[in-house]
Amino acid sequence: MNVKLRKVNQIKLHKYVFIIGMLIFPLSQFAVFYVYMNFSNMLLAFQGLNSDYSRYWAGFRNFWLVFNGVDSELIFISLKNNLIMFFLTWFIGMPLNILFGYYLFRKKFGHSFVRVIYMLPSMVSGIVMALLFMRFTEDALPIAFREYFGIEKFPNLLRSNSTAFGVQVFYSLWLGFASSIIIYSNAMFAINPSIIEAGEIDGTGCWTELFYLVIPMIMPTLSTYIITGTAGIFTSSGSLFVFYGYNDVPKSTYLMGFYLFRTAMVGDLNSYPVAAATSLFLTSITIPITLFARYVLDRVDPMNDVEQKKKIFGRRAHETV
């Protein structure tokens, strides 16, 4: 008996040693490159840099520079553009994605062809798509307007301060169209067909079916998209680097993600504390907004009520038995 018990203990020991050996490397990477680096960045938000790049305690001076420093105007423009991009994405992009996803789900005329067309941008490299889009806006559009409408001086949409941000919004919505539609339509295909058939028997039309059957059934997918999008409300960088590089970006198109990226890549080291303070300030805003969005979505999600009722009635049935 002791021999068998010793063998069992040895097997368990070997299993635990194997598990620890497999986890120690990724956990150490997580501890160094995520926990330590983020903690160091949080401290940097309250510190300054000397001429020899040693750190000293600066209190809340970096936070004051966020609103009153050299880049304060650029930060405010980036924040405004991020908010505009967020609201346009979720209040225009998402409804359109749901409608076209429902079109594919109901297998309307040409749905297979439309599905392939939507997937084509995802099959091509992002750099290639950006280059094609640049050639279209900078070369093809001016030629088309000159030949067909007689407009000789057509503005460069990507370089003009009045149109560059609008082009960025359009490109981001268009580029994210395909993947979102496929995800939404796949979530709809997972709906139990008997639910759709029951709605058809009751005489539901397309709009009634969409709003009262389909959308409530795919609410977990929608909630995931909305929560992750809310968490990244101030981290979007669009395609600014692909279109313009580091230095030729029109000021009106700046997004917060690109501003922080550019500061880290080409900015002076003395700008790092202000960038860290900006990130910490945005994080303090994003966390409560994200938690509030999750709370609201959990409250309005009808699927949560169904699961809760199942738990209650299941427990009562078990107690009755």
C-alpha cells in the first residue's frame, strides 16, 4: 500500500513540476513586461527627468502640463477626435453592421456574393489596402472629377485639414465593416431555428423579427463588442501612421493612440512623463465608463434574465424533488 501511495505521490509531483515549468516562463514575462512596466509607467506620471535622465519626484506637475503644456492643444484635438470616432463607430457603424449581418442571415438575394465581397478587404494586407485607398483618393478621384464634372482643382482629401479626419473616419468604418458583419451574421446563424420558425408562425415581419428576436438573442456578442470598444475609446490610432508616417500628419486628424505612439517613437525623453500622465488620466476616465457600460448592458440583456430564471427554477425544482 505504501509503495502504491509513493508512486501516486511521485506522479503528482512530476505533474506539478511539469505544470510549473511550463508556466514559469510566460508568468515571468507577464510579471516583467506587463506588471513591472505598467507600474513603472504609473510612477513616471508623478516624476520628472533630470539632464542625466535620472528621475525625481514631480508631484502633479505632469498632469498640469497635460492641460497647459506644449502639446495641450494636440491632446485636446486627439481626445475630441477619439470621442467622435467612438460615437460614429457605435451609432452608425454598428447599426449598419447589424442590418447587413441580418441580410446575410436571412439569405436574401445575392447573399453569397455579398459575403465574398465583404471578406475581400480582410484577405488583403492592411498596408496594401491603405496604399490602394491612398492612390484612389489622391489620384483617381481628382481625375474622375476633372473628366466627368469639369472640376480642375480637386482638393487632396488626405492632406486637407478640413477633410482629412472625415476620410479617416470613413476608412476606419469601411475597413471594420467586413469583420463585424461576419461576426454578427455568424452569431445570428447560431440562433435556434425553432425560435425563428415560431416568430414566422406568429406573423412577425423582418423588422419585428430583427428587433424582438434576433438582436436579443445575439446580445452577448453585441455586449462584448460594446464593452471592448468602450475600453479602447481613447486608444484608437486609426490608420494615421500608414497614411502619413510620423511627421506629415494633419493636426486635425490626430487620435490619442497615435499621439502617444508618436511621442514614444520620436518624442524627446523629457516628454515621456507627460505622456505617462496622459495615459494614467485617460485610464482613470476609461475604467468607470467601461464598468458602467458593462452594468447597463447586463441590466438590459434579456439573456441574463433567462439564465437567472433557469437557475432559480432549477434550484426550486431540485428542492421540491
